[in-house]
Amino acid sequence: MIQPPLTHSLLASCRHGFFTRTGGVSEGSYASLNCGMNTNDDRDAIAANRARAVAVLGLPSAKLLTARQIHSATVQSVTHADTSTDLTADGLVTAESGLAIGVLTADCQPILLADTANGVIAAIHAGWRGTLAGVIEAGIAAMEAIGAQRKTIRAVIGPCISQSNYEVREDVYAAAMERAGWTESFFIRNARGRYQMDLPGIGLRLLQKEQIGGCMKLDHCTYDEEDLFFSWRRTTHERRSRCGLMLAAIAL
């Protein structure tokens, strides 16, 4: 049986969930709720996992829409007609009810947004590249383009890698400073002289700068909580080559 996904009261008026890695049928490195179609997991297992997840939202598997993610600022507005389309984007927005839109992560930020007053939702995949490229701002702009208003948008950042576990290269730090001039609190030097990046802290600050109606982040680290979450960085540190992907999805 699938485990209940993580939810937040800011999005209580929408069917939504940040699913963990538990409650699926996949085995081995993908155990057990791997929802990533671009992984090397068994295709039937992935389909079964996605069906289990979207059923929690009260919808059939055919009504779950995700895209091939490329760590960009590309956000696409979708409808029911797009469920059979091969999409490439790092954010999806829709104003159609009965359609679940989602993103897949294993350390990057999954961000779910909703403006229920105007009937618009969004799902954003925000790793460091997409975050610096402006995917969060692009997602909010795309919501506005189909009827949302900033003052009634609510956003929640789901489980992702924490600052204590996210060492980044000097060029990542330099790119972040050039883009936004963020303070050192988001980049702490460790004992090796490398930077530790506060990805969800940056994500939350960017959401706040957009002056939306409300935003929060869930305090879960995908790296630390191995029983609950897939983590690509933990997988590479353990010299393994396979890692599943978790689904975060929302529906009107």
C-alpha cells in the first residue's frame, strides 16, 4: 500500500502531494515508488507506481502529466490534450481541473503552487541550474498568463537536499553571486574550503521576492532521510549508478 504523501496546509484546497520513495513495486536501487520514466527501472513497475500515486489524488493514471526535465527555466502551460504529448520543460502550469501536473526529483527542489481563487496551479522542478536560470519566476509569470494573480498564489517547496549536504563548485557560487548578489548565508564554506549551498533557502527567498500570497518549505532533507527519499548525491557518494525519482503533483 502506498504511503500518504507529504502535504501542506497552504495548498489544502488542492489535491496535492510530495510523494516519498515508499509504497511502490520497484525493486533494488529503485525500491520502491520510483516514478521516473527516464530511469532504467522496469517500465511496468514505473507505470504501476505512477498509477498508485495519482490514485491518491483521486485521478486515473492517464491524467498525470510530467515532462522531460532539462534543468532549464522553461515552463509550459498544459491542458488535457497534452497528456499524450512528449513535453520538455521544468515547469508545468494549468487552469484545467481533473489534470494532475507533476515534477520528478531526487535532491532538486519540487515546488507546488496554487491560486485556487482563480483556478490555476503549477509544478516546478528547481535544481541549482534552473533556480539560477529563473524557473521559479518563469513559473509564476506563466501562472499569471493564464489568469492567476500574485496576491492569491500559494507555494510550497518540498523535500530536497539541505545545505549541510550540498557542496557545490566555485563556479556555482560565482554564478549565484552574479545573478542575485545573495548573502553569504546561502553559501557557507566548509572545512575543505568548498561552498555549501542552501538551495531551498534560495528558493524560498525568490518566492518571497515575487510577492506572492504565501510560501513555505518543508524541512526534510533528501540526502539525510534515506528511508524516505531518493537522493542522487547520496547515490553517487555510495558509488552506485542507479537512483529513482520521487513525484510531486498537484491537481485542481
